[in-house]
Amino acid sequence: MLPADLTRSATALAAAVRARRVTARTAADHYLGRIAAHDGAVRAFLHVDPAVVRAQADALDARIARGDTAGALLGVPVAIKDNLCTTGQPTTCASKILADYRPPYDAHVVERIRAEGGVILGKTNLDEFAMGASTENSGVAASRNPHDLKRVPGGSSGGSAAAVAAGLAPLALGSDTGGSVRQPAALCGIVGHRPTYGALSRHGLIAFASSLDQVGPMALNLEDCTLLMAVIAGHDSRDSTSRPGGFDAAAARRDDALSGLRIGVPAEYHSDALDPEVRAAVRQLEDLAVGAGARLVPLSMPLTPYAIPTYYLVVTSEASSNLARFDGIRYGPRDEQQELAASYATTRRRFGDEVKRRIMLGTYALSAGYYDAYYKKALQVRARIGEEFARAFARCDVLLGPTTPTPAFPLGEKSDDPVQMYLCDVFTAPAPLAGLPALSMPCGKSKAGLPIGAQLQGPTGADARLFAVARALERRLALDLSPLEAPRGA
Ligand code: GLN
């Protein structure tokens, strides 16, 4: 077992391994033991191979014994969302169509983690192909929220968020197309960051909607999230959208971020639909910021409610195009039939209902005769949303609001009603449409003990600023950011 202080901080764990206070193997065994004890209830992981995990840890310990203690993540296990390619472990997107897929290469971000001495712990559950907000669309099983096992952990990176919150992994990677890092982070009470579009490489991230997809770090606290972000960010020539320059970790750790900060507060983020406990927690955070020298700038961003329809037209159009590759001919398993069309159809029957729905909606929106009315119109509104953000950031440095309209909802509550599920994205869909960075941080709990998240959004490239502001708020909030000892509400 690891000492408690090391389970609360991945940063402390890496330092302890470097100082030879604990071995990488002890850390790996601790998390493998936690997974064995608790993942039956949480179902955060789709694949964990203890032998593969121990082999990575033992190789690190052998290197450390030779005196080589290089690596920012030395000996720290990291859980990886199962839409990121990993050698030696499957990559399935929680879809039956990729059930047997074993990638011949690592995603860029996975390469970076290994290069810094991190241990790939296992692959986490998600809504199939990252399409959803609860993990209930997983082709395997729904994950559970460790704060209340009868509730969803959010999605689509719900397995990653639940794993970190339940102390089954100290760090995790998710992906965020319209909120899939931030929304589960908020519902599970952890930190999750969606980087500026292009701030890190998506080489090896299985594509869902390419103009929106980003990989993002997830952690118990801002310091750990900074550590992981600094490892995975940076240019990679294998992703043509990757931006030059890395992540300014020193700026992310600045502790004077609140003094003189202009915090934009759009009225639309506090509509009547917002849960009163979420509103109260976010208002309290605003007060805290003002107490530390920040200034609130009241704003109106009337296009906010248009983000969901715009997002769902763009995302389904791009998904229908990206998922065309799983045809059983060029890619994916094949069900050979007499007729070619029948072969496609039987092969593609492996897709779950939500994936099929999105392929059909996207194909429709892109088809001749409907393209102008739907896809083209969505692109026009998307541009207007970007302009509205630009106007806001002429008047403020960051925007502050809730990450989600409510705390975690009960399993099954929205799974039969796609539109209700889509409405979960009301606050998280706008930033991706504009390519902007956004971060969710814990800001309190409901009376029932469910975590509440606050979202900070910033202009392009302002990732480090968001970290510094969140870090200053985190310090003043002084919440208990330890992982749960055991999942609750079985
Ligand atoms: N909930 C959103 C959707 O279903 C976001 C998904 C994501 O970010 N991957 O598309």
C-alpha cells in the first residue's frame, strides 16, 4: 500500500519514486489492488492487464537502480481512455466494431507519458466512440459514479473520471469533443482540462469529429493536472492541426493570477434551468475571486443556447464521415455476404444505437438538398459563436460559470431520451466550437454529497492562464481533494 500522502498527489508520488522512497512496482501494485477491490462496483476500466503493468514498473525500477531517475511522471500509473491507441493493450472505443483491435502503435500522448516514466495502467470506459455524456452508451457496460454508485459518472470520459475520483488511478487521459473531459470531471469531483484546439497532438486518438476532438488531462488537483498537461502538450508533425510551442507550466503555477483579473460572467450561464445548488457553488467561487482581487464583468452571450444545435450538426456530420472507414472492407472486422451492400450492412450492425443515430443524422445533414439548410448553416452559426467569444474576451480575461447544469443524475434517467442527454452539453459545447481552452475544477458539493464543477474558459492559447486562475481558486476554496477511500451508495 502507498502512504496516504502519495495517493493524494501524483506529483508527490513521482518525487517519492525519484527519491527511492517507494518503488514504481509498489505504486503499480497499489493501484492494481485498488482496481481489484473496487472496479467491480465502479466499472471504470475496460482492460487492465496486471502483468503488462508490473512489467512496465519493474523496467522502471531496474532503470532507477542504475541511477537513472529521469522523467516527470516517474513510476506514476496513468489510466487511458480507450479511444487512444496503446501498444500491448487493446483499443476498442467501447465498440463491438473494434472489439478485437490491437493498435500497432502508441498515440502521441501515450508515447509522451511513457517517455517521462509514466506507467500505462489500463484502458477506461467511455460512451461508444465518445458519443455521450454518461458512459451509458458504452458497448460494454455503464460506469458508475464513485460518489453514488446509482448515478452516472458523466461522459464520455466517464471511466477516466471515475477511476481518478475512486483512487483507482492517480492520473488519467480523456478526450473532449463537446465536453467529454470537463463534464465527467465535474460530476466526479476532479479537475479536467480541454486544451486549445491543436495544443496537443491527436495522433493515435480515434477520430470522432475532427474539427472538435482534443485529448485532455484529468487529475485530483491542479498541480497534478499541470504535471500531466506539461508532459502531453506540444507540437507533433503527425497531426497537421498541432500548434507550435508547448505548455507554459511556470505560468500555470503563478500564484498571483487573481489580482486584477477580469472575470466575465455571462447572464446566460445562470439561466433558470441551472440547478440552485450548482448556482450557489459557482456564485461562492465568484465571491472568493473578488475577495482575492479579481473583478467581475457582467456580460451577455446570447448565442450560448445555439451551441447545442450547432454542435450536434457539426459533430454528426463529421462522425458520419469519420466512421465510414469501419466498413469491413478497408478497415474493421468483416462479415462476408453474397452482396457487397449486405456485407457492409451486417458488418456495421455492430455499431450501437447512438452511433447509428449520429451517422444517420450526419449523412442527412451533409446530403445534397439539405447541406445548405443544416451543415452550412451550422458552420455559419459556429463562426458567429467564435465572434461572440472574441467580443467577450475583449472585455475580460477568463469566463467563469458552471460546467454542468446539474450534479450527477441517476443511471437510466436520460438514456432513453437523446435530446435530454444532449442538453447536458449546454455549457461545454460552446468552447470547442470556437477552438478555445476550458477547464473544470471542483467547487463544492450538493447537500446529497455530489460534486459540483466550475468551468473557466479563456481565449486561444490561454491554457496556462486558466490553470493559474484555477489553482489560485483551488487554494482559497480548500476543499478536500483526496480520492474516495471506497465507492459510496452501493
Ligand atoms: N456529450 C457530447 C456528445 O455526446 C460530448 C462528447 C465528447 O466530448 N466526446 O457528443
